[in-house]
Amino acid sequence: MKSSIKNCFGLALAIAMVATVAAQEAATEKGTASPAKVTSEPAKSPPVAVAADNSQCFVCHINFEEEELAATHRKAGVGCVKCHGPSRAHKEDESNMTPPDIMYAKEKINPACLKCHQPAKLGDIHESVLAGTDPKNKYCTDCHGEHHLNHRTRIWDKNTRKLLPRTAKGQGTKG
């Protein structure tokens, strides 16, 4: 009798673990995955972060593989998809005419960062930047990383996602 109870408990545990992994994979596909790996360790242990898989993005955006902001977030389990959406059409468009699902105009950078980062944990040095009262009008990405492309073959309006016209130098313009 005891062995059949152990077998039932073991089976239930195995089913729960498989369901958890399946849910995590589905969440990752949707870009809503928790940045922490679900483990079978006791509840007292902190979750173990699993590096996010940004390999599909790095096919074209290899410059972000070691970029500070992207690398720090990737190591914490937060991938490109979390901020920029799945961007399937963008990834599949070899002519690069399709923008990512989510882009951030300057004024939307700080609110986007604050969706995950709590101001109280960031310290006083960030207070004026987060309040929008910084005399230099700084944004999170002004100090944290080089999270932009230095050379662009296409430029989209980050609010409308529309392709901007090219100038004589081949760059987009906000005209």
C-alpha cells in the first residue's frame, strides 16, 4: 500500500513538473515568461535565473550580444522579447522593412524600465531622472548601456512604427 502511494505521489509530482515546464515554454513564446527558472528545490532557496535566449535576435543584432544593458538583462533571464515583443514578422523580414513589435520613443524609455525596476530600490541618484525633472533631461539608457544601433539601414517612427523617408545620406528623417 505504501509503495502505491509513493508511486502516485511521484507520478503527480512528475506531471506537475511537466506542466510547469510546458507553461514556462508557452510563456516564453508569448514573451511573458518569468525571468526565474522553476526548480524542484525547496521553497527556501531563491529561484535560479536562467539566461534568456536572444539567439534569434542576435542573428542580425550581433552588436547587442555583449552590450551592457542587453547582456545584464539576458543573464537575469529577461530577453529581447520581454521589452520588444516576439517581433516574428521583423525577424522573418530579410529586407528589414518590418519594425519590431515594440519600440520606445525617448519619452517612453523610463516608464518602460519602471514596469520592472522599482524606484525605491534604485537610489536617490535616479530620482530626478525618473521624475522627469533632471536638468540634463536624461533617460535610463543614457547611462545604462549603448542600447541603440549606431548604423541603421531603416528608421521607423517609434510611436507609429511607420518607415521614415530616407535622406541623401541614406538615413531616416523625422520630417
